[in-house]
Amino acid sequence: MDSFAFVESTHRETLAVIESVSDDEFNASPGPGRWSVAQVLEHIWKTDMSIIPVFRRAAKDRRPYTGSPKGVERAADRTVKIEAPEFIRPSDEPKSRDALRQALEEARRTLMEAARAVGDPEELERLGAPVPHPVFGELSLREWLEFVGYHEQRHVAQAREALEAVRGG
């Protein structure tokens, strides 16, 4: 799998969700304790912003990866509840659809540039990250990149479910 193409493809799904939702639906709550479409997207943005420094630090501190694959594809499994750390939880404030879309695109562009500056997928596979993942622990940089795609898949599904609930489905 081309990790970069995978992450870019998944991000296109996120952008399609943004295009499919009305301004009223964007911030509407799907129910108690559930995130709105806007909150799901804010979480994706905050997550991307938190991962950019992983690749930037790795570009300066290249270290071989000595671990084994951790199965980051499990991040897409919504049957397993994962509590988001406080620093990447969305706020309750209403969000502008256009501003959040722009922020998401800029964060993803920056993340992809930072990852590409380290190397291609094969190089990323051989290099370890300077920090552990909060759920998966020590990952190769390729696993970090693929986590971005699987994490986004998880939340695209969540955003679609939120939209369906808001629409009365």
C-alpha cells in the first residue's frame, strides 16, 4: 500500500462529508454525549496538528525502528471505544464550515509535507518515531502516517452517523 495515497484518499472522503452537510446540520447535535459533524472534524484537525511535530522531529532525529507492527488499522474499528485525550477533544463552540474545511486542508497539507520530508513509505517503515503513540506505543513513521488515515476513516464513519441522526435517520 502507498501510505501517502491511502491518507490522501481518506482525506477526500472527509472533504466529501463537509460538502454533503448543510450549515444548519454542521453544528447540530446528533444526541446527548455525541459529537456533531463539526466536532468530529475539529477532532480530526486537532489530531493532525498534534502529529505534525512527530514528523518534524523525526526529520531532525532519524532513528531506526526496532519494534514490530502494531496493527494501527485497528484505529478504524468503531466497535472499540477510545477516549480522546483532552488536548484533541473538540470544543462545544459552533464552528464555521468554511473555516474548518480550510484548517483541515492546511493541517493535512502540512502533515503530508512533513512526512514526505522524512522519506518515502519504505524509508518511513525503517524509521522510528521520536515519541510513542498514546494508544499503540512505539510505531514506525509509516505506522504513524497510516494511523492518520485509519483514524480519519473511523471519524468519517462517525461524522456520517452524526449526519444521519441529525437528518432523522
